[in-house]
Amino acid sequence: MKRFSGFLALLALALLTAPGAWSAGFVKGEAAPPVVGVDIAGNTVNLDSVVAQDPYLVILFFFTPSSGDDLAAKLQHLQSTYGRDKFQIIAVGMQKDEKALKDFAARLGILYHILDPAKMQDAAWLDRVTALPLTVFIRASEQKTIDQVLAGGGATTARLLATVAENLFRQHKEEALAVADEAVAEPNAPKTSTELKGYILASNGRLDEAQKVFESAQSPAGLAKVALDRGALSEAVAQAEKAPENGYAQTVKATALAKMGKLDQAQSTVTAADATASQDWQKSEALNLQGRLAQESGKVNAAIAHYRAATQADPYNVATLANEGAARRSSGDFEGAKKVLEQAGKHGDAATALLLRQVSDEIRQAADTKRTEVIRAQIEDLGKRYREVSASANGAAKDTWSTRPLVLALLPSAERSAVFFDRAGMDTLVQHELETRLQASQKVSVVERDMLDKLLQELNLGSSEVASADTQRRLGQVLSAGLLGFLSFVPSAKGEAVRLRLVDTETTAIVAQVSAPLDENNPEAAVTALVDQITTWAATERELKGLIADSTSDDAILVNLGAKQGVVSGMVFSVLADGAPIEAGGRVVARRQETVGRIEVTQVEPDYAVCKLLNRRDGVPFAKEMKVKALKTADKAPTAP
């Protein structure tokens, strides 16, 4: 007999609530029995080795040749239909000899492991098998815990298929929908199977199809979920209110209320939802939401407790692990955050991987004592300079013409976020990644986050103070930053969006606004879009103005703009001179700028550029302090969609 290789996780659904479900002596959450033996084909079987193959599902099936035919055949069908790399099944034939077991396997065409208890090691635990047939789902992890038990004749093939489908759904496996379709097609399939299919469709973004399924199942909870995913929050609340006794409907309602900013109502709605949830993954979502609400109110320890309970209810709910990691990060427990995020990272979640990378960087930075000392000295120096600038003519700069270096400082926004995130710490995650990616682009320099945070604390500047134009100008001078960035998060037609407003530190005018849709499960896509928009603006739309620093040689005219401002070789500048005065009310209010020549950049250094003469108006020599402006500069900054 061929050895069946492959099948992952074992996890089962909380569909099993029938009396006697636990009478077989196996309890959800406890360690799996030590299955070791030789199957009827002569192959050595060890549960530890099977789990180590990292399958989707590991199933222990206990039967007799006179019982369990349908379930045994359905397990073989799953193996042959969806691939041996997806399912690992170990069956134990009870009360019959090996010949009877071989005859049973041949009759049904079974290719998975079948063990004779007589050839098993340390099999005293088999005394716990008191109801047959018995199907036990094992979580394929180091702990090998029991995830679900289907006991006795009540475990129909429809229930088996639904349990497998829910397990795959919780693991975000693409085969979940196909198995759910099979479960729905079974005779006397329960309503829960149809609802499960709807939830799988919704999780795949197929909301129109999900709505039709939920309508056929007359499921207010499912319809509420579809409305929530569409951003129709009021409709989600209305649908959920049709099923006040349904725990998951109340969780969806509470989520919608939270996204509407009604956090108190959300809290009162979700408090008892986990107790009335019919399935463990739904209970997990309710507990996770309670954690998010606790964290929003500043109760980090309570939030962590809820997240841990949510993970215990559904170990495959990666969002609960990620949220616990974010909560620990916010409290300064970086090591604890890393440990939790490493566990979550095994699920291949993009947002979790990004969060883990950031936390790991923060741990390395915290251990760098030299860096810490440098930052401390910088804070002391910058704080002193800020106070000096504040005491001198409101920090007015002597040169108001020249473009400041392309240095960006991302500051806290005075606006309260209009978005309630499902993922904790999403705002911090996006901001830190944006800073990292902009710095890596080498087109924009970014003020270091750790140093900026400590400076604001040293100066006792909160988001409201930073909103002041005078404060922005002073920070720009002290940090040598030409731009201040303010991130905000807003609802959009398709979920959420992130916006970045760029403010010129000299004029405090908004020079650019960019935005991108935000997927909480993959925030890097939004960051990439923002970085592309910012660097494009910096390269093509940003106005570059400066002064001639030296004009003694036509082949080596120096200007006070360099790579820090975005100057590149080949760039052409107009050289300007003050023209005729413009009078109004009997006084000169301005002077026209007249082009008297052009120069081209031949060499770029960080703080200056070397140019050659292209042309010059007769009789107008170039001189130090004459103004220059790059050609092809847009009249105004763009507003990205």
C-alpha cells in the first residue's frame, strides 16, 4: 500500500456541539495521543513525523470494518481529490485482526495509513476510544494539540466535510471553498455549511456571491458581514440587529459601530458576543475586537489578555497574534512583541512580517549604546538650538529664496484618526515603513524617528503645538528639514486610505498631498504608492531656487543647491536679476524677476553644484547672490489621487 504523504494541519470546526461529542475521552486543547506503530502495508507510522511534514490537516480516524464506511471513503476522497500534500490521515482499525483491516482497505480503495492496534507501541491510550467511528483533528504544530472531535454515528460525512472546510478557511487555504461546496451538496447538509460557504466567499472578496448564499440561508449575520466588508456600516448594524441572539452578528455590529466612531456602543455590544458565538473562530473575532477596544482606550494589559484569549479560541487567527505584538510594542516590550510576532509570522501574513521586521530593528537600535549616546547628544544640541531660534525674531531665516534641502520630518498629526483599524498599531506601522522606504530611495532624507520623538518630548511639543506655523518654521530650521509631513487615515469607498500632507517649513504652505488605498493585511502596497508619488513630485514638480555662490569662472559657476535639494547633472537654471520696480499706493511693492542668462549643472555635490555658462545677456555680468531657478518647474504642486 502506498504511503500517503502530505496533509496539513488538523483543525476542526466548532460545528460539533452534539451531546456525547466528548464522550470518547479526547478533549479539545489537550495533547494528541502518541501514535506510533506499523500500518497494514508495513510502513512505520509516527505522529511526530507526520506532523513534521507540515500538512494542511492531520486526522486520526478510529473505526471498525463494520462501521464508518462512509467516513472512511470520504477521507480517501479528500486525499485523492485535493492532493496527498494537503492531508495526512492515520486510521486505527478496532476490534478486528489485520486481515479484516486489509480487506476493508481494499474494498474502499484506501491509500492512507491504517494501523492494527496489535502493532502499535504504548497503545494504552486506546482505552479512551469508547465511541466508534471517531474522528479526531490534530493541529499540525509543535504542540500537536487536539482541535476537534467528531464522535459516533452522528458524525456524518456532511459534518466531516464542513469541519474540514472550516479548518481550511481558518488557515486561509484556497481549497476551503471547494470542500465547502461538497459539504453543502451533501444530503441534509445543515444551514451552518451554507453559511460557512458564504463566509469563505466573503473572505475572498466575492461579496456579491456571498450575499446570494447568505440570502438563501436567511442569515442576518452573514448579510451583516457582507455589508461591513462593503463599508456600508449602517446597513451592517441594521442586518445584525435582526439576530440579537447571534453572537457573530453582534460582533459584526460592534465592529461597524467602532468604525463609525461609536466606541462605547461597540464595547457594550461585543462584551457578551464571545459567549454566544456558535463557532470558535467567531468567538476569537469577538475577543479580538474586545482587545482592540481596550487598546484604543489605553488599557494595554487588558487588550493583551483579550488577544491571548482570542488566540486560544482560534490559533489560526493570525490577527490576534499580530495585535498582541503591536500592543506589546506600544508598551515598550519589544522582546515580548518579537516572540509573539515570530509565532504569527509562521502563517505568512504580510502585515505581521513587516511589523516583526520593525520590532527587530528597534531591538537592535536599543542595544546600540553608541547610537543611543549620539542621539542623546543630538537631542541636547537641537533642544538648545530650538530655544535660541524661538527667542530670535520668531526664527526668521536670512535666506527666504533658496530651496531648503529635501529633508522630511514626519510629525504627529493634530487630527484624530477617523479610522478604527482591525489591526492594532497600523498607523505606527505605516509611518515607520514610509520613513524607511523614503530614506532607502536616496531621493529624500528623513529625520530619524527615534531622535525626532525624543526631541518633541524634550521640547514638550504635542500634536497641537506642532500644528502652529511658528513651531513648524522653527523645527524646519533646527532639523535642517525643508518639509514636514503629516499622515492621516480616512475611510474610503473601498475601506481605508492613508494621506500624506507635505508642508514647506519656510512658508508653512501645503506643497503637496498624496494618498493611497490601505489594505491592513498588506500595508506595504500603500507605502509603495506613497513613496512613488513623493519621489516623482520631488523629481519633476518641486520648485528649485537658489543663489549663485561664486561666478569667477564661466566654466565653474557655483550655486548653493546640491544633491540634498534634488539637483542632478544636466539640470538647467535661469539666472535672474531684479527688473523694474512695481509700485502701488506710492511705494514699491515688488520687483519683476528678469532672466539674464542660463547655466547648466556639470557636477553635483551634497551642498552645492558646479555649472557652466550657456548664455548671458550682454552687459549683465553674473555676481554672487544672484538668484537662480530651475527650468520646467510646475506652477503648483500636484494633488495625487
